[in-house]
Amino acid sequence: MATVALVDVMFPEGHLGPSASSLRVPDYIDEWVSAPYPAQQKVRPVILDGLDALDAESVKRFKRPFAKLKPAQQSAICDDFAILPKPGLSFKNWRSFSKHSAS
């Protein structure tokens, strides 16, 4: 699942602590975007579209979904998404996704 892989790219296991997935951050995200409240329902499509964009770019570049990539490949995609705009890259809804996920 792209959510698990993405949170572990952002917060990997290391000397500072456990990985985000081991702390069940993906479960929290899933619960949050599934909540019936207006704020969560408003952001739900943005987050889901962002995760779809992540997988689409992974398949385009590496012929595999984001969760199946090597860590260096995952990091490369995340780095490119973080520094948009960049010539030749076009990630539908990524800017909106990254803006909402940071808040």
C-alpha cells in the first residue's frame, strides 16, 4: 500500500525511533480520511488523488507500484514531487496533496 511506503520514506526506522508504519500511522490516516466529518470529507479526494499520483509515477518510471519499489526509488520520486515544478514532470493534484498533508 502506498500509504505505508510513503510514511516510512518520511519517517523511517532509525536511531531516533521506530518507523511510522510500526507506529500505525497509516491506520490513523485511513481512519482520518474515512471520517464522515466535513473537514475530512473535503480533503479525502485530495489525499486519495495524491496517493494515486504517487503510484502512477512509480509505474511510469519503474513499472511497479510505489510500495514495491526499492527505498532509493521511493526517495527519488518523493524528492521530485517535493521540488515541483520541474521540466518534464507533471503530477496531477500533487501540490494540493502535499499542501494538505503538511497541515
